[in-house]
Amino acid sequence: MRNLTAALLSAVICFLSVSSVLAGGDWNELKNRPRDSAKAENVRVWLAQESNNPCQMTVDIFDSDSNLVRHLVDDQIDYGYYNLYWDCKDDSGKYVTRGQYFYETNDCGGNRSGELFMAYSKGETTSSLDIDNWSETGEINFVLQSDSSVVSLDICNTQGTTLKALLKDSVMLAGDYAIDWRPTRLHTKTYIVFVVRLTVDDFIHEKQVLPKGK
């Protein structure tokens, strides 16, 4: 990978605009920096678009045997420097195995490559959080794939303050779970958006919910 110039090092790093099309995943997930700073650097894809005109940018991720794992980006983007954080999934939506990976970018005829390393927190690949039907059912759904998981489920505001603890350090078996929760009238008057935080062992899932009428 070619060295960055002093001008690039001093440039402002920004995220891809919401209008950009990500070929391999959901924008809201790929733009989020992992809480673990070490992991964030291990999965960070740095993009540089140095042309004054919009140009086609592609990003592909390969395993150590040079097999294509993820076609991450394929879109026209404007001049700028961008960070993306790979969500550890392949093109089929499955988590990849632990190990070494690398990415290749092609932008305006130029090529760039870099290394990635995939390691997981306990609970990251063995649990999931689903709130897609919450507004209709009032249920927070989650799946545990391993027995003896230590689980906490909290409702927070967007600043991270816990408003309601639904589960606290509960040891749970593998299975599908549904927990009922509706915000109180006082909370709906005070907050527009709520954050559902599911902690499984040492991994945290977070998703936002917006009550009806907001």
C-alpha cells in the first residue's frame, strides 16, 4: 500500500454520505465504529477519493487464500477521505471465521490495499437483536445460540442513560426470546428516541426505536 502524503495525513477524515450505495451491507451498520478501539482499527477500511470529479469506487475484501469474501462498496463518490468499518460478514450475511483478511480498493483508476484482522468478542456471533416489529407488537426479540450466556437488556436514552432495566446479568439458555416493553407516558413526553441495549457476555447490541406518533 503506497504511503500517504503529508497532505492526506492532515486531511479531515469523514464518513461516506448517506446517499452512497453500499454494495454489500447496511449503511447504518458499516459506518458505525466498534466500541472496542483495537477492533475498530482491525476492521477499518480507509478510502481516499482524490479526484475533483465524482468517480467510481469499489471495495472488495478477500481471505488469506485470495478468495472474494465481501463486495463492500460499488458507487460513485465525491472527493474526500472516508472511514468504513467492516461488519465481519460475508456477502451472504454470515460472520466470517477468525483470521487475517485484506481489502482492495479501486478509485478513479488508482488501487489501494490494506490488511484486516477478524477477532470476535464472546457473544458477538452467538446472539442477535430484532426490534423490527416492536411498534406493532411491543416485543423486543433476541436470539441466543449458546447456553449459559450472561444477558442484560436495558432501555436507554440516546446519551446512554438507562431508563429501564428489563434483564440484569441473567444466565440464560440458548433459544428465542421475546420481552414486552412499552415506554411510560412520562418517558414519551421526555424522549423522542429510545435505545434498546442487549448485552450478551461481553458484547453489546444496540438499536434505536421510535414510538408511534413521534
